[in-house]
Amino acid sequence: MSVLSEKVITRDWERPNQNTLAGYKANGGYKAAMKALELPPAAITDEVKKSQLRGRGGAGFPTGLKWSFVPSLEKNPKPRYLAINADESEPGTAKDRFILEKDPHLLLEGIAIACYALGAHTCYIYSRGEFKYPSAVLDKAIAEATADGIFGKKLLGRDFELNVYQVRGAGAYICGEETALLESLEGKKGWPRLKPPFPAVVGLFGCPTVVNNVETIASLPRIFEKGAEWFSKLGFGKSGGTRLVTVSGAVNRPGTYEVAMDTSLRELIYDAAYGQGLPEGRTVKACIPGGSSAPVLTGDELDVKLEFDAFKPLQSMAGSGGVMVMDDTACMVRCLWRVSRFYAEESCGQCTPCREGQPWMARILRKIEEGRGERGDLDTLLGVAAAVAPWPPIGLGTTICALGDAGALPVQSFVTKFREDFEQHIRLRRCPKGDKPWGVFGDFK
Amino acid sequence: MSEDKKPAEAPRPPPGPPPPKNPGFITFTVDGKEVVAKPGTNLIDAAKTVGADIPYYCYHPRLTIAANCRMCLVESSAVQPGKLVPACQIPPTEGVVIKTTTERVRTQQKMVMEFLLLNHPVDCAICDQAGECKLQDYYMRHDFQPSRLEGGKVLRHKRKVLGDTVVLDQERCIMCTRCVRFMSEVAKAPQLGVFGRGSHEVIDVAPEYGKLESNYSGNIVDLCPVGALLNRDFRFRARAWFLSAAPSVCTGCSRGCSTVADFMGQDVYRYRPRENEAINKSWLCDQGRLSYKSLNTHRVPQAVLGRGADAKEAPAAEAIKYAAMKLQPLLGSVAFLASPVASNEDLLASFAFARDVLKTSTVYVGGRADGQADFLLMQADKNPNRRGLEWIARAFGLTVQPFDALTKALDAGLVKALFALGHEVPEADDAWAARTEKLELFVLSATNESKATGPAHVVLPAATHVEDEGTFTQADGITQRFRRAFPPRGEARPHWRWVAELAKELGNDLAVASSREVFKKLAPAVPELASFEWDKQAPVNQTRPGISTMAAAADGRPPGWREQGVPNLRGLSIP
């Protein structure tokens, strides 16, 4: 059992008035930023590289490396931007919203450090349209920090202008994709851009832009408070620090927890500090490890560490940390149909395979779940999914952005790993779980 | 074994990018064949040079890359195996190996075709695009299986009128966004957009515009690879496969856009733009697009002798005799009004006639009045051949006088007799008719009937440019050939032929039997036209200059083969 030696993000969440500037400063707030701003910008980036901080949005890309892709001012004299991706809409994930609600100044302090390192004088926080309360808290925090002179003409008293704005989305899942987010920030339709060029070279308004997740940036103050080595040692393998994961589904204590990188999925589900196990007599049938777009794992594959690289052998991904547990009373077809409907609804419609393929997959799944399935349907389903994004391995998608993969990988992994359940539906011409396809509720602790 | 004995080599520096095989160019492989292309060449275009036909919908060489149809996915050695890349988006790099015909690529093309047809109504039977539809073409080539979709399709607006020229069938749309990109990038009128999301999204006019209003909106119909955007003028008028196509030139203004005149029988059904990098790129304005209508309607079918109540139709031979008899006593005092709407061949012959037979040293220039110009193609000068007219007049030693000079002379009574080409003059028809009413003799060779043809003593029916071979010289001095689509209507003959026959009747045989002979005989005297190789202008879709004087139909067969094989179809008579 790995023990979380020190909390990083959630350390001060329970302290009183943590989401106000006064409360944050009382707990030593903005001191890390003061410390970081002593360093030259390049040294900050080096420090972030040393800390092995990796993007918490889903792909796990090393943050310091991402920053270093921004061309130097001699090469590209355009202004730089930092865009914070707070459009947390992956089903099963609820971590960024708690940072915004409970500790918004942690994010703002991180923004101060990141913008100074990048030479960005403007930062946009793109928050999810449905985040009504979190964005109100964040707006207040930005106003407080600006009034206090932290942001504005002089960042923390230094000769560096930094303005932070919050922009609220309109409720599209696709705007969590970084280039669609930039399009949306520019006031356009949220359609992902073609890559290359990547946002670090041509981003917001055609200028070099770094897009980072809320949790990634919120880790920065701790890195500069206690040092990159400390952060790196907290982690495991090539992933530094800790991560926030959200456990939902058939566990006794669902919620958002900060875990060490070497915590295994099994520990997360069964440990007293986290999920506290399943109701009496139930076993884990399936577990989605990183938001609904991650390929599903079976109950036998739970001994995998929650580190970013550990999921590669299983052809899955750590994603955004949305762990969804399904026990043996749940109907796999119904679960997949629900996932598939989400992606059919949220496909932006730009490129063909995703626009037409996702609704088609959802239709076939509905047909099977409602007992109208036929023998060839599973092959058609797999064929359609493979035309959107073949699996395994991850990353062969034929679409412009990863939304195609996000919809096709669950389909292929569910059908491959739980083929018997699907065939049973077709054989019986009905759902074997009867009128309780979502599983049995009511006897949790 | 020999490898074991090799001495250990010093560690090499990490390999950089390989030096280019052909400096200044990019060399790569497509389907096992080596391609040498200029840097920046699109992979789809480059692959065509070695015969690899990568299918695509959204790509257009004159628009930005959208890469949203995903039809052009190919395998590339530059990415991980199993990954497909869009050929339109990924620029070829030195040494890369592209495969366009592997099993993986074929499967994907088949699936993308099935995806595109999922919500497509497949109403080809009532679709105007049928026969020239990329969905049909690629279905036969890449899919060719029934759809596996069960249940209904997404229903959308079936006949959405976007503007005066275009109607949209949203169900047929495959969301390639070519039209959206064209309107914002080329037409500079970003009026179209994509509305909605996912499989329910539609193309529509942005609400703040309400209606598609641009002089270039007709081009989105040509750009549309399927039958979603249709031209309201052409809609439901002909099946594409019954039309033949003749390379032609738009006569709407002095830009001289290259066009294809689609015709059936002796009717032109539409103009389409023909690729011409120097003049019109791939575009055509809506005014020019509709200018074909005068080729079909209000034509002068037969010669008319006498004016007012005495007017009677007469056969061509009688008209020649009559006109010659009338002109004979007045030779030397007949004014000559030339038209910059006529072709170079017409002008060559008629200027020779004016100089040698009419014995005049001045030509007045009629034609159309100036109109509006715009930022892209449309010119203020609405006459297709003013430049050619000026060149030929100068070479023939004729003084060019503006139309105003002629009206002044007419009003002062200095001009008693007039020989005119073309019915169009840069003033109101009524005013012109009142002026010419006073003339003792007015001989007019005209394509169309108008108020201006009324006062003429002799109206000779002239052929339009689609009814004869010839050349126009546009505003920038580029001379272009146009080709004969079908024989002239009724008794119509080209201007040059009327003039040549009149000259013969008046004792000065030009000895020409075709517009080619007119050009060969008279153009060498014009320095600007002397080097123009009339015979060697490449026909459309043929890179090697051919000698064929026949226009080629879209299917490669000679134009009008259906009609001319059946002589009495649609009242057609073969001369």
C-alpha cells in the first residue's frame, strides 16, 4: 500500500476562507510565486521540466517540454498567451471544479508563475459553461487578486504586466479540445484546428499559445514552494507529483481524492481512505480508468498504477482521472450505449468518420440493448469503430481531433472484453438485467 | 559472418535530414513510383503526376485546406504504422513513402463512403448533379455495396433558397465546407456558415445576411461535389449526361473568362468556368454565367429586307444580292460601325471589307456601354474584344472613332449610309433607332433582334460565338480560342461570312471559306496576332496541343454526336 506522504493540491482545501484572498494569504499564499519570480523565465521552465510535471488534462504530456516549444521572441515577436483549460466535461471527471471552488488562488498563483516563464501578458481561463458556482468563485478571486495588485500592470510588484480573464464556454464537450478551445476563445465555432501547426507555434489569434489544464497549473506553486526534486520524488516513474482522481459508480464512497502516482486502481477502489470497496457480495466487473473515453478494464486488470505510462501495456490511458466502477449487476451494453450516446451528441460534426460514425454506433448499441440485435451487428459495430479509430493501439484515429478516438475506443474495448454480454443480448433478444440495466442501487453503506 | 568481422565503427553523429535527391525539389515515393515535386506541392496533385488518383471531396487547390472529408487518407512512412494521414493536409517531405492502394486505405475509403451516404437521401433520380456527382463516382469506385444503416436518416431542409442564383438541398450535403470557404476566401462575402453540431448540422446563410448576395455565388454550385447546391437557372432543365460541352469564352465583359458552354441541340444550357490560371482561375461571375441566354433567345433567324411595313424575310442569297445592289452606288460614302463584341476573325474580314470595298478610312466603334467593375473578375468594359479591335484597326490603317463621333455625324447629316456589325450600341436602343431612322441605307449584321434592328434596310442574321470558331482578345491582351458547339441557328452565318460574300458580290473576293482561313490570311498583317498559333491552342483537358478543330464533349466524344446522329431532333438542320 502506497501512502500519500504529503498532499499537494488538496492540502489547504479544508482550511477556512481558503477561497478568498485573505484566507489564501494567511496560509502562505503567493509566497511561492514571489520565490519563483526571482528566477529568470528560462530557469522556471527548467525547474518545471525537472519536476516531471505532466499535463493532467488527459494526455499526460510533460508540461516543461510543452512550454519549451514556444518559439523565442527573436523567432516570433508576436505576443504569447496562456490559456487555461477549465472546460472539464469528460464524463466521470470532477477535479478541476473543486480546485476552482475551494482553492482558486492556487490556480491564479500558478498562472502568475507560468505566464512569467512564458512571457505571456494575457491569460484566459476557459471554464465550462455549466460551472456556474465555480466560475463565480473564480471571478471573485480574479477581482480580488487584481485589486490587490497581484495582477495588472505590475505582477507581484515586478515590471511585468499580466491580465487574467475568465471566459465561459457554452456547454460543448468539444471545446475541451485545446484547438477547439482556442477557436471558441476567438469567438468562432468550436471546431478543432488542423495540426500541425500546434498551438505553441500558432495558437490564439495566431500567436504562440500554451494550453494547460487547471490541475497542472495549480501544481506549480507547490513545486516552487518545496522544490522540483521534492515534487519529482513524490511521483513515480516519469510522472511527478500526485494526481486527483474521481471515483464514481459502484463504490461505497465515491468522490474526488488526491492519490500518489503509484496507487493502484484496486487500492483506489477498496482502500478505506478512498472508495471503501463495493457493497457486500459484489465484484468489479468493469472499470473505466480515465474518463469515459478511456478503454475499459476488466475486474482482473485492476492492479495497475495510476501513473500515466502504466496504462500503456493495457492499451488504455490514465486520462483525466475519472474512474468509473461497474459491478456485476450492471449491464455492459447499457453502459456502453450511454457512453456512445454522449459522443454522438457531442461530436462537433467537422469531419466525416466521427460525425456519421458516432451516431451510427449509438444506434447499433441501442438496437442490441433493446433486444433487436442481430448476429452481424457486432461486426458492423466493430467495423464502424475501427473506421473512426482502430484499437489497439491508442492513437490511430482517422479524425482531426481525438474525439473520434474518444468515442470509438470504449466501443471496441467493451465489445472485445465483454463480447459474451453482447452476444447474450442478441441470443436472448432482451437485456438479461431486465428492468435494472444500470445495476442494483440502494444497499450501499 | 562478415558482419561479425567488421571493425567497430566510430559512433556516427546523429543522422540529420537526408540531403535532397534533386536539389530545389522534393523527391518522394507514391505507390512505388518516384515523384519529384516543387516544395509546397500538395500531395494529391503530386500523386496525380504518377497516376495515383487519391479521392477527395473537401480539397480544392484554390481554397484553404479543411481536411474534413477524410476521403484522401493515405499511408505514410512519416507516421506510426497503421496511422492514416490526409493527403491534402500533410505536405510531402524528402524521401517519404506514400501508399495509396493498400488494404487499410481501401477499407477506410469504403467506410468513409458509407459514412457519407448514411444520411444522404440518394435521390439521384431527381438530382441535377447526377452524372457529374463525386458521390456517384466514388461510390462506384470505392464502395459499391448497400448501406448497412437501419432506420431513418436525418431529415433536413430539402429546398432552401439561399439567394437569387442558388438553392440548397441540405439533406444531400456532405459538409465539405467548400462553399463556406469560397464565400469567405475568394468572394470576400462570408455569408455562409455551418450551423448546428454533429450529424444534424447544416450549411446555411448567416442570419445577419438573410440571403446569399454576391456576384460570385454561382461558383459554389460548381464547387459543390454533390447535388446540395444547385443553380436555380439550370435546375431541372437537363440531365448532365445529355449535354455536350464546348470550350468557349464568356462574352459578358472584357475579362474574357474561359468557360465551358454546355449545350444540347442548338441550345446552350449553361456556362461553367474553365480553369485558366492567367484570367479567371476557376471562377466565373453570376452575370457572365447567365450571359448565355442571349445565345438562345431573340435571335435573328433569317435575313430581313426593307424596313417598317415593307420588311420581309428573304433567303441568304437574295439578301446578299439586295444588300450589294443597295451598297453599290454609295461606295465611298458608307460609314462603318464595328463592334468590339465580334470576334477577331469577324473584325479582320470586316475591316478588310471596310477598307477595300467600302473605301473608308474610319471605323466607328459601337458595342456595349461601360458598366460596373468589381474586385475579382468583372471589368467595366463590357465588350469581349475591344483590344483585338484596336489592334486590327491599327494594322489595317483605319482610324478608330468613338461612338459619340458617329452620333454627331448622324445628327449633322454627314453620314447618309451605314454598315454596322452587331445590334449593340452604347446608347439607348430607342435613341439609336431614332437616329438611324433618317439614314438612306442601313445594313446591319446582327445576332439578336432588338429595337435597333428595326430601322435597318437589310438585317443579316449573324452567328454567335458558340456557333463558329474564332478568337477573342481580352483586356490584358490575352488572345483565346473558342470552339464551335453547334451549327448556326436558322440562316445565321458568322459576320465574317456575310462580309466576305458581300465583298465577292461587290467585286472584291476575300477568298475565305472558314474563320480559320480568315485568320490565316489576314492576321499576319496584325503584329500582335501574327504569332498566335490558331491551330495549336490546347483543347480543354488536353495538355498536348492538338490540331482537332472540334470541341470535345465531356465524355470525349465529339460535341453534338447525339444530335447530329439524329438530324431532325429538336428542329436541328445540318448545313
